[in-house]
Amino acid sequence: MPKLISIGLDCATPQLVFDQYIDELPNIKKFVDSGVHGNLRSTTPAITVPAWMSMMTSKDPGELGVYGFRNRKPGSGYDDMWIATQAVIKQKKVWNYLNEAGFTTGMLGVPMTFPVEKLNGFMVSSFLTPGLESEYTYPHDLRDEIEKTVGEYIFDYANRSDEAPEKVLKAIYLMTEKRFNLFKHLIKTQDQDFMMMVEMGVDRIHHYMWSYIDPTHPKFQGADNKFKDCVLNYYKYVDEKIGELMAMPETKDAKWIITSDHGAKAMKGLFLLNEWLIKEGYLVLNSYPKDITKLEKCDVNWSKTKAWAWGGFYSRIFFNVEGREELGAIPLSDLEKEKDLLIKKLEEVKDDEGNPMGNKIYRPVDLYEKVTGDPPDLLGFFGDLSWRPGGTIGHNKIYMHENDTGPDDGVHDWNGIYGLYDPKNTNARHENRSIYDITPTILDMFGLDVPNGMKGSMIKR
Amino acid sequence: MAQLNIPDELKEKLDKIAGDSDEFSSTDDYVTYVLKQIADKKLKSAEDEKQSEVYSKEDEAKIKERLKNLGYLD
């Protein structure tokens, strides 16, 4: 019977869970009324990869050498990128520590667990698994049991087309139902000491539906829109599924942790960073595109370009350095000076109404004690994450109030959530903590010492 | 410590290099240093290769499309 069960809800956000919805979430409320709970400060950057892996290792992105889903080796081709997978993670994860101490572990859908790892227990990989034909389970035969239990397993719902909200919601519910039902089955059939699942649906519903639920959103769909409660209803559904797990005879002695990797909030707008770099003379094109175009499809005059950027939920900025990049335009000796200047300029940028945007631009060494892997030259966070940096070109402007890569109304926020619940110790406490504290806390719950070198510390019960 | 066999002629060359050098106190030290450099480099490129093999070209295209649909790629 599991000793500890961990439920991850990607992007579950404190202002909804704790401030607005809690009275309608009776199972999550147990963590609040009878456990320890609070905000869980995410990694910088606050995105799924690397955040979950930082939670599972108590190491920051600099030490993991993973700065996002995609990464670029300095000096490689201008379009080159590699996608972070579990194969690049050299640090021990919580399941490795537990296995070494003789505990068994079952992991379902933890982001960045493709390719699956051999462990004492089982592993079902996450949403970056190419498809059901991939080797997505350890042990291999578990896939047959999954198919028997939930039919066609669903890793993710990733779609930025203009699907009708009904269709989007149906797809998200179906994915969530299958994941929870599978986890329930695995709890029943697998005798693992530590079991963890991560559900992606919370993140997906936030991104798709935020403008329907948030009256402060610039594109709020109106107080009478028929989807105004869709996110609340979805959280209620997730809470109900958590309740089903908590009511199982197999879990009656288990302790519980719920976590999320980052929060969510309304997107104020899109700051078209490459357009801005063009305007400021950093990025030079031979010809400006007629249509909206990705940078790698643009006709860039690289020998005159000093810097370019990637968009996303945060920005990565690269300098075109002589001797490093093929057509480097700034001498290495000027790089730090150029960084200082660009940081200053970007931090002074105003929004489309003339107010300071509140941007923070960092060198990797400003954020991480150790910088490994392939860091960008600068990491940019716009409007405290409310402004999404966009990388596409061809808009003839630098601000937009829609997303440039398909419908998306939510952005990430720095704080996710956590809650610990032990039915044998129901003293309640509120305490804000960091994502790095989760692995030390899990190890402590198994009576293990927290190894040296972890960035976090255990949350005391 | 393990022993390896190398041709005598090579051993003489290595003795000379180590003897002429201020950095190495013996031929063993020199040879260990050189072989470690080569082995580390080889292992690192094997790791890099392993990483690039995680996704086939087709898989990578699928994953990139998914990341684009999730707002992570421009």
C-alpha cells in the first residue's frame, strides 16, 4: 500500500485554488484545513520544463543545464535547437533516492520523463512522448495494461487552432479522466511505496479558457458568457477525482502531497521582441516579410545582426558573437558591454499605454549558482510575466493583444501551489515555500536524510 | 592500479615526453592524463549522441509541432 501519494496539477494556481474556489473543492480543502499548504515558488523560468524536473531533483535550471523545452548550443547554427528530455538530466531524481533506500516508486506522467527510466517500480512517460508507438512505459508490458484499463491513453491536448470551446473542454476532460482512472488502477494493482501522477489538463484549460473566466482579462468574454464557470467546474471535477483516490481502501494510511509547477494569470499582451530588436538596430533583415513569419524563415542579414530572440512564456536572447557564431557581428570583448546596454534598454521599455512594462532581464549567472548546459546569453521576463514575448516578425508593430501563435489567453505566474496532508496529523498551517523544497520533504517523509547540495529544505509537519 | 601493454618503441617516446616535461612526474602520470582526456571526450560525445537519438527526425517534428501548439515555440 502506498505510503505517500503525490498529485501534480500542472499550472494549478493559488489565486483560483486557495482564494476563489477552495470552498467548492472539498478534497483539496483537506490540505488547507488539516495540512500544510501555501504558494510554491516556481523556478526561473516558471515553465513546465524545467520546473517539474527542478521539483524532482531540488536543483535549479542552471545546475540541470535545462532552460526550457528547447535549448541552443552557443555557436551552433542560427536555427539550431535541441529539445530537453530525461536523457540530459544527470542529477538524481526523487525516485532514484527512494529506490536506493529500498523504497519502490511508481511515476505517471511527470514532465520530462521521456525516455522512460528503468527504476524499482514503474514509469509512464509524459506529454513530450512522441506517441503511443514510442517506448512510453517501464516495464514495457505495462502499456498493455494501460490499454486494457483506459483504452487509448492520452498524453496531452495541445492545439492552438480555433477549436470551439466545447470541443476543447471535452478533449481536456477525456484526457484527465483517463489519467486519473489509470492512476487509480495502478494504486490498486501496483504495490509501490511512493506514487506520483501529473495531470496537464489544468494548464491547458487555463491557456485556452482564461479570457472566459477573468473579468480583468483584456479580452474578457463578458459576465454572461456560457463558459464563465468552465475552469471552476473543471477544478471541481479534478477535486472529485482526487476524492476518489483518497477514498480507496489502498490509500487509507497514505500521506498526500499536491503540487503545481507554476501558476497562471491573464495575458496583458504580446511584446514582439524581435520586432523591437529590428527597430533598435540589433536585428537586421535583408527584406521585411509581407506575412507573419518565424525568425528562422526570415531573410536575416546575419553579418549585421547583433542580437536575436526566442519568444514563449519568457524570452531567450542570443548575441551574434565573432568567433562563436558563424557570421558573428560583435567582438567577444564587447559582449558584456553589449549585454549591459541591452538589459538597460529592455528594462526601460514602456507598454502600449506609456507605462513602464516592468521587465527584468538577467544573465544566467545572475540567476543560478552553477550555469551548465547551453544557456542563452540573456533571459527576459516581461511585465512580471503578464506580457508574453513574441518572436515572430511581419506585424509592423511591437505590441499586440492576441497571441501570435494561435489562441492563448493565459500566461504563467511565479507561484504554483502545494499542500501536504497526513490523516494522522491534522494540524493546519499556511506557509509559502519553494519548488526546491518538495524533494527534501518527500525524502524526509520516508525517514531519509536530505542529501547535501539540494537547493531546498524540507517542509516540517 | 591496472597495467596495460604498449609497444616498447611507443613507451620510449612517452618516457622522453614525460621526462622533458615539468608538468608530469612520471610516464605513468603523463599517460594517465592523456588517456583520461581522450576517454572523457569520447564519453561526452557518446552522451551527446545518445541525447540526439532520443527522438527520430519524425518524432522531433511531432514534438516541435506540439510545443508550437502549446506556445513554447515561435
